[in-house]
Amino acid sequence: MGLSVDLRTHAGFRIAVLGVMILALVLCFFAAIAVGSTQLTIGEVLHYLFVETDSTKHRILVKIRIPRVIIAGLVGMSLSLSGCLLQGVMRNPLASPNIIGVSSGAGLTAVIVLILFPGYYYLVTPLAFLGACLTTLVVYTLAWTDGANPLRLVLSGIAVASFLGAGSNALMVFYPDRVQNVIGFMVGSLSAITWQDVSGMWPYTLVGLVLSFILSPQLNILLLGDETATSLGIKVERVRFLFIVIASLLAASAVSIVGLLGFVGLIVPHLARLIIGNNAKFLIPGSALLGAIVVMLCDMIGRVVIRPLELPVGIIMSLLGGPFFLYMLRKGGIRKSR
């Protein structure tokens, strides 16, 4: 066994890695609010935040950039943590919010509002959240036969996601003149983010992170298999359903605000697992921190690569996430979560 694998078994190394991730997240936060159509240095950022508080640049930082960067971090945390939980309870390395239909449920409800009822745009976030949660309930119900084993959950999720995706595509075909309204949501975008979005999302992220950490010992036991977990006194179906609910709420809150942002929930947990190991006690906070860093960095790239225009964060994430996923697959980095 290599040195890196040996290090990952030591709590001290894992705590140090988490500390480095926290430092990297802070640095990414300040770097992210400094870039945009108007480039600022870190010193200028601090100056306009705390000294020239009546300047235009202060208002740009406070009203536009800071809430956008905070949402990028919260979305990254929520989606990566959702993927981490789903890969654990389903013991499937390809499990993600997309697989269980959360993204498709949110996408269909959002498309319905944006295309059929564009005057009610303000209802996109709550209805997308509701659609995602209802889809999760449908998937779990379809997968239930004397229990909901991981394979049936995955297959039911794929089927439901395909059906809902067809509905979204059909609406865009029938109303081609209104497709422009849904492009931002379908690709995943952080434009037009406000403090209202922040206040609406942070409770879900915080509660999901805290519950996941508290329940991390049970997630470790689930990784041993249903029979072993049952013999150790774990009520497998109840615990699995609880984790799926937490993962769905996390993903739904993120998707309802930024749209269908792909690859975060699939790739980040694997990358975190390679860095910090498979112990859920450390993997859960590691996935959350790394997810926030990744989405912040992708948003930064999208804002500077064709400045003064910007590319939606979902496009950057797909451009980088697809090749990286293939690289990990070739190198054997995608392993079963057990």
C-alpha cells in the first residue's frame, strides 16, 4: 500500500487536509469576488468593502458579487454532499442527484413555469424545489418491493429522469419562441443571484451538512452491506430513506436556484475520496468543502474567459468535468463506495 493510502488512515492527516481545504475556500472566496467585468485586487476588495462604503464598487461587491459567490459555495456544498450520500447509501460510484431524478423533477417544473407561465417567474424556485422532492418520493415508491434496494433505486431513478426529461424537451419543441426563457436554468447559471437566494438556501445546506455529519457513523455501517448493517442493529431501510431525503433536499435547494448544474454531485465525492479516504466522518465535510471550491473556481473561469461576457458555470463545469471524469475512470479513480 502506498504512502498516500497509509496517510489517509490517520485522523491527523485528514484533519490537516480539511484545514487546507478551509484555507483554500477562504482564498477562493476573496479571489472570486475580485474577478468580473471590472477586475479588482484583493487589496482593492478590502478597501471598497470596509473603507469606501459609499462607492459604486462597494455596491457592486455587496449586492452582486458576494451573494453570487456565496451561492456558488452553497450550491457546490449541497450538490457534492448530496452525491456523497447517494453514492454511500446506494453503494454505487455513479449515483448522483441526476440519477435519482432530483434534477429532472426540478427541471420539468421550472420549464413548465418558464414556458407556460412566464409571468410567474418568481415561482420557479419554490416549484422546482417541490418538483424535485416529489420526484424523489415517486422514485422511492417505484423502487419499493419489500424494501428499496440500491439497484432498484438507481434503475427507477434513471427511468423517471428519462420520462421527465422527455417532458421538458417536448415543451421546448412545442414552444420554440420561449426557449430563451429556460436556457439559463437548463445549463446551470449563477447570474442574477441576490441576497434573497442566499437567505433561502443556506438553512438547507447547513441542516443537511449537520445531519449528514451526525449520521456519518451509520453511513459507514451501510457501506458494509445490508446484511452486516442489520446484524449491527441498523434499521437499513429507515436509515437509507433518511439519507436519501437529506440528499434530495440538498440537491433540490441547489437546483431550484441555479438550475441543472451537472457533474458536481458525481465527480467531487470521488475526488474527495481520493484525497481524504472513505471514512464518512471526514469524507462528508471534505466533499462539502471541495464542492464549494470547485463551483467557485468554475464560476470564476466563466466570468473571465470571454470577459466582459460570461459563460454559465454549468458549461464550464461540463467542459472540465467530462474529461476529468474520463481520466479518473481510466486511472481507476472511480471505485465502489464500500
